[in-house]
Amino acid sequence: MNKVLVLLSCLSLSACDLDLGSSYDPTTRTMYVDYYQEPCTDSATSLCFRTSLNSDDAYAVNTKGMSGFEALKWGSRYTVQVEAERDDNGKDTHYTLESIDSTEVIDASTNEFVLTFNMASGILQDNQNSEWIIAAKKTFTCTDADCTALTNAARDTNKIQLSFSTENDELTLLAVKCQSSDSNFSSVCEGVNDAVFDIAHYQTDCGLAVPRLCLVYKEEADASTDWNVLPFSITGFTAQWGLQYELDLTVKIQAKSLKSVEFIKENDAVKDRTNESFKMIMRTGVGGLEKSEGDVIRYDGLDFNCARFNQCNDIDDAVASADSSYEQFLILQALVESPGENAGDSPVIIIEDLLCDAGSNEFALDCVSDYDDVYWVEVK
């Protein structure tokens, strides 16, 4: 009897070992493939697909071996079936394309993306006659200043960031976004850095798809820098209208553009700017400016007194002139009134004057160009 039990135990263990080994045989997976490729690594001379194995996950550069993907075109996203080879630990090591389940063409007018090239690696080469070639297989053309920037980056073995659109496997260079030496790249083009910003005592329209108010800022490190619209909030900080701040911040930049800002501390140099006039922009449209009610206009959840200086009727007329084709944009002069002793803690924002209004197609030329202290981001 004992001999039989020992034999059965040995057979059971052998079966377990066989099952464990078979779990690392090649298996079929669903893979999602993005519409463009990136350099595989900072020093690589080849391009890699951006993929995901879960429809809810972000695309990431896939540096594993991939076979049979040559037919996939830039400009289209794919859902595919792949055979995944695995190592002794069960981790995927290589993918072979088995079939394409679906293809989604991404509109070239909205598919802008940025690629970073380390010119020291040789991945990006001058192909002559204003043409450049990536990884010896993808070409694009440049013009004028962009060609000069590419030539200089190659000469100086800098890093360079280029924005593209793509359609039907062809690349179109849109702009040179940033270039810098490798040692300065994280501070100039892309990285997380410390910064000091001045925050203005008012807000203005963000220039986003939906009408909304945003902070106005300038970098303290550069006194010559103009004020700019910050198209997102500062994590951990809330500004009060009428006060100008100096803030220590952590900023994240990508392709020389701010992507996020996080509050560290508020410096002592808070300046009271109540009763000082400023110019701000509001616009009509879904969720935007509407006609006045009860002596106030409302924008992004805030009330602005338009009756004090008899501006409600003029603003209402401007709002009424908007049509289905173009939003109406307004430049308003305003001030923040100091709250009186019995007025509570909330400052009152007073509209002093409607300086200019125009349709979105004419606003830059007819209005913004007349004022040096109007900060505007064109809605895209």
C-alpha cells in the first residue's frame, strides 16, 4: 500500500511540473498599437512601436522583439492578435503578429505628436535637399528656420524635439519645439524642475475648448518675460483675486511647454493690487458668457458687477451679436474692490469698461493687437 502511495505522489508531482512548464509556452494576446513610433531608447538608432496590452492603459514604447508588424502604417491605431514568446519566468520576450482585428485612422489635423532625438546617436540624419531620415526608413522635409535648427542640432550633437502629424504612413514636420545640449535638456526642454512664478492679481479666459478662467503668470527668473496664461491650476494653491503672489513651485515641462505646476511655498512678497485696473478676456459659447442678470454677469462660476459703471447693456449687446459660426470674444477692463469691514471676506470684481468685442475669427486682429497688456491664448 505504501509503495502505491509513493508512486501516486511521484506521478502527481510530475504532472504539476509538466503543467508549470507548459504555462510558459507561447500564448496569444490582444495588443493595441498606437499610430506613431518613437526612438527605442535615448541612444538607440531604431524606432519602436508604442503598444498596450490593455485598452485602458496608456501606450508605452515597446522595446521587445516584434515580427510581422511591417504592414502597420503611421497614422492608424490597430487592435491586433499576437503570439507572445515567454522566458523561464513567464515574461513576454517577443511578439509575432498573427492578425489585425481593427484599424482606426487618426485624423491628421488632430494627431500632432512630439518625438525627441539624440543627435549624438545618429538616429536622425540629413538626407540632403531639405529632407531628413529617421532610423534609415522614415523621411520628412523641412523648410527655412526648421532646416537650420536641424542642421545646428546635428552639428552640435544636441537633443532636439520635433512635432509631427502623420497620414497614410507619411510624416509632416510641424515645428521644431526645442533643442538643447544633453546636460541642459531637462531644464530647457523636458523634465521636472524648481521654479519661481509671479501670479497676477486677476484671471482671464484660458483659451481652452470650454470657456474657463485661468491664472496669469510670469517666471520670476526672467524679468523680461511677458505675462502668460497658465492653462491649468496649480496643485495645492488657490489664488485670491486682488492679490499678486510670488510662489516657489515644482514644474513639469514637455517639449518646452508647461504640463503641470505644483505648489511648494508662498513667499512673503504678497502684493495688494485691489483697486488697480486690469484687462481680461471673456467669451460666449457653451458654458461661456451670457447676458447679465441682476446687475452682474457670471463667468466660470464667478459674479462680476457690470452695473457700477453702466456696462451691462453694452455687454449684453456683445453677447447677442454672437452667432452659430463664431463665438464672441470680449476685452473687459475691471478691478477688484477692497471688501469693506461689513462686506465679508469675498472681494467684489467690478467691470469698468467693455474695451473691444469681436468674433473669434477677427478677435486677434481687431482687438488683441491694440493692447499690449492683454494676454490671450487662441482657442484651438
